[in-house]
Amino acid sequence: MQEEHILLTGGSGLLGGEMKQLLPKAWYPTSSEFNVTHYQQMHDFMADKSIRLIIHAAAFTSPPLIDKEPEKAIDVNIVGTANIVKLCIAHKARLIYISTDYVFKGEQGNYKEDAPVYPVNKYAQSKLGGECAVSMYDNALIVRTSFGPNDFPFPKAFIDQWTSRESVHEIAAKIVALVNTQVTGIVHVGGKRRTVYDYAKSLDDSKEIGQLSINDVSFTPPKDTSLDCRYYDEIVTTNS
């Protein structure tokens, strides 16, 4: 697919910044010109363009702020995503929706695509609400993933929390590899299962990273939201 036929929401975010480097000719409208809560505005923006794929990465992602402003998460993450689905239906465009590993409870890890979901907080509930809308569109792919900055931004990392998180650079490249596939449904995108500490050290082994336990913090993070990503590997191998 030619880049000019691709539109990505959330272009100002962490993932959007990486995608711009990989797909520089794609469309990256600002939220003021392509507001996911304003369907007609998005429809008008699409009218004179030949958009065949929307990668929907825009979201309200701060769990602490969402606890304080759940109505904003409903508007952006649930209603906004439903608007994107309706837009794709109207314009016959393919949809790739960026979701999260936090739709899982985090007790066992190594979750497959068909594992039961159990959102761990209001942020995850809102992203799962978006998944429900996306799943009603046949030409859509839900990408559950976890990523962080290319440089670990904290002085300490959990030694007893497990993840499949990778740098945003790695995850952006893996998402781009899905662009020219016709896969629908759900796919898990990430790296191998490891502790957050090991993930942090993998970004820069020379950087001093302290060790932290999930028992040392005032909130309750999920213990293991690692993903089984073998289906993604099959997709990429088949389409390479």
C-alpha cells in the first residue's frame, strides 16, 4: 500500500513520532483538524483524499488522569474509536487499532489472542470498549501491544513484573510490517516475556537502573501481562 493512502491518528504521540519516520508520506492530521470525537469533521477531512487504511493510535492514556476524568476516556477511547470505525465503514477503509496488554488481569502472563480479558483499571476498560467497537467491523485488526520510550525514563524498574514490552522504535516497525497484510481480528505484538527491569536494561545496558518491587509502590500494578506473540510471527513470515 502506498503511504499516501494511510492515515494515522495520534501523530503527536510517542508511537506517532516513530511512525512518521517509517511512513513519512502518510497523513498525520492534528487533533484540531481530525478530532476523533467529531465524526463530521473527520468525514470532511477524508472527502478529497484516497485513504485506504487508518491506523488508530490516538488515545487518552494516563491511568491516574482517567481515574479523575473517566468521561474524557469515554469520549476519546470509546466514542472516538466508534467514530473511527464508522468512518472506515463509510469510506471502505481498513482499520488497525492500537490496544493494550492491560486488557488482561495480569495474573498468569503469556496471554494468547483468545484468552479471557479482564481490564485492570479504567484506562484498560476504555481501551477494551474501543476493541468492542472495532470488532464489529470485518476489515479491522486489533493490535494489543506494550511499548515505551527508546530510553528508559525512570531511575528504577520492577524486578517482579513481567511484560512483552519493547521500545517504541521496535513496536512501530512491527506495526508497519502489518500494513500490507489483510489479517483481521486480534494480534499480539511485542517481544519475549521478561521483567520490566530486564526490558529496561536491554535498552541501554550501560545505564544505571535501580531495582524495584511491585510491593514497594502505593498502587497495585499487574504482575504479568506478557503476550504470546507467535501468531504475529506467523503473519510476518507468511507475508514476507
